Amino acid sequence: MSVEVVTFGCRLNAAESEVIRRNAERAGFSDTVVVNTCAVTAEAVRQARQTIRALRRERPQAKIVVTGCAAQTEPQTFSAMVEADRVLGNAEKLSAAGWAQARAAFDLGDAPKAIVNDIMAVRDTAAHLIDSFIGRSRAFVQVQNGCDHRCTFCIIPFGRGNSRSVGMGAVVDDVRRLVGNGYGEIVLTGVDLTSYGADLPGAPKLGTLVKQILKHVPELKRLRLSSIDSVEADRDLLDALATEARLMPHLHLSLQSGDDLLLKRMKRRHLRTDAIAFCAAARRLRPDIVFGADLIAGFPTETEAMFRKTLDLVDECGLTHLHVFPFSPRPGTPAVRMPQIDRAAVKERARRLRDLGAAALRRHLDGEIGATRRVLVESQNTGHTEQFTTVMLAIPADPGTIVDVAIAAHDGRQLLAA
């Protein structure tokens, strides 16, 4: 074995894991496991630590390098773990020089265990020229990193730094190369995707980038967006949604709550009515669109009445795919200092929200029975529709191909092809 990467967290981390693998191998690493961590919740950090301990038991001779957002925000936590050999920051993990420095640290033996610098000092980002994604049929293209907003619950800006964008020409070239290598679907990723372009000359918007990709890479079959902030969706993005069939009819929204007072305490930039209006407008433009959303249960000061507004938002926005987060107090964020909700109540509200999400998904699955859907095959037996609904195929197909399938039934979680 050369370099194996264990990835936690978001699609951006998944894309970056390919860069990590390539840079580590070029730096001369072998028999190495890299753990690319997530810091969004305390549970994510706990799972990373648990995985590191398990890896050490299973692979006593391997080098274990810890990187990612949790390594950036809590380097001392991972440096203190005897199971971890090196800790690498979020900027360093994407840098050939960072991996060369880590390789030299192993050779020296007594060098500092952590190579983690000030992420806020990073001012730019670049296309990573990834040619392939191991084990994947869709390709992820990082177009943006970091975040200039400071939501009171969020630690991620301290792990990712300030917002910075990849130039449109480089993104288009990256997409063209991946499509030429056989990828039928490209997913644009970023920490705050809809802030794309603010730091570039002329300040182009995400919608401009989407239109440029679709114009200049006509052979691209499917373009998908990762999570967006609906309040930042620009006119060109909505126009592309309405007129470009190759832009997939699925948006994952960062909503977090359905209560206006909580949204203000979170320092979000939208209100409940904004979320509802956006979903209604997008559905008018693209009637077959399906929405996912991030929602937090048990944010500090949340009352039962406030929580019920979040429950009601699922129906009022017509949400289908829910990512539910029990509130997790992250050290260094303002929300830690707010009056906390009892943990049992937080977990109970998260359960209720997940149950509601499961019911919403079942309704969506019910409505798909009898339809014919175009499915990107991701293993011989599974794939995703344009609306990002999982399908179990009746007849195996080659991964990476796009096939038309008739939907016969569902099992409550995924569609079953005829």
C-alpha cells in the first residue's frame, strides 16, 4: 500500500482527499494513512479520534497523518494522540511543499509533530488539476474555499480561513479535462459556494461561472451544485436553473432554522419568509426541482415553539433530503456563551426532525413510482437520479454511464428500478 486517505465531512473534503493522496505520494510517502478530518460538530471530532485509534491498532507499522478542519482548529488535540505521527494544517495538506516538509519531519525524527500555520493568512486558492477520483463516478471541482461570514455556531471559518475563489478560466479547464477523462457529472464545491467570485477581478457571481462552464464544455452531461446559501443566489444562477437542463434540479440549502429570532442569533442573513420565497421561486422556474437542507436542532435559547417553526418549514419549503445536526457547542464560537438547551432535549428534537425528514423522503419516493428517470450509475447496482435520489438498479450497468430506468417501487430510503 502507498497512501490511503480516510475522509470525513463535506464534499469539499472528498475533493481535497484526491489532492492529498497525490501530493503525499509525490513527496515519497508509503504505507501511510491520512485522516482528513471534519470539525463541524464535536461528534465529528470524536469520530476522527476514534478512527485514528482503530487505525493504529489495525496498522501498527503504518504512518498516520492527521489533517483537515479539526486538525486546523484543534492541532493540540491530535498532537497529543500517541497514535498520530504527524498533524498537518488545512493549507499545508493541499501543498506539495507542505507534504515535503512533513516527509522531512519524519526523516528528522525530532521535528515538531504539528505543521499547522495561520489559515487566516491564506489569501488565494487554485485549481488542483485532479484527473480522476478513485472509486467515484462523479467528479468534484473546488471553485471556492473559506468563508467571510461568522455564524455564531460555526467553527469552519477558523478551519478554512477567509473566502477565496478559483478563476473562471481555471475552473472551465478543470471541468473540460475531467469530462475528457470520462466523468459524466461534475459537482462544484466550496465552503460558501454562493460567495464565489467576490475576490476575483470584476466580481463574477456563481451563476456566471455556471453559465460559462455549460457554454464552454458542451460535452458535459450533468452539472451539480453542492450546498448553497439561498440568500446569495444570483439572477444568472436562477436563469440557468430555469433554462439549462444540464444543471441538475437539486439544491441543498443552508437553512439551519425556521424561526426568525434564532436565525438572528445565529447571525444568518435570511429570514423564514426568504427561505420559503426562494423555494417557491425556484420551483416555478424548475418544477421538477428537489430540495435538501441543513437544519440545526436545539440551538441555544430554542423553545419548543421556535423548534416547531423549523418542523413546519420542512413542509412550507417542500424539503426532501434533510441533514439534521443536533446543536454542538464548538469552543471559540459565540454560541458557546449562550444559554444552552438540555442535551436530552436537543437529541429528542433532532430525532423528531429526522423522523419528519424520513416521512418527507417517503412522500417523494411515493411520487416517483411509475416515472422514468435518468440515473448516473455509481456502482454496478446503484446510482442517483437528476434530483439526487438514490436508485437500486434491477440490471447491473457500468459505473459512470447514464441510463434511463423505470421506477417500480421504493424501500423507504431509495427507489427500486423495474
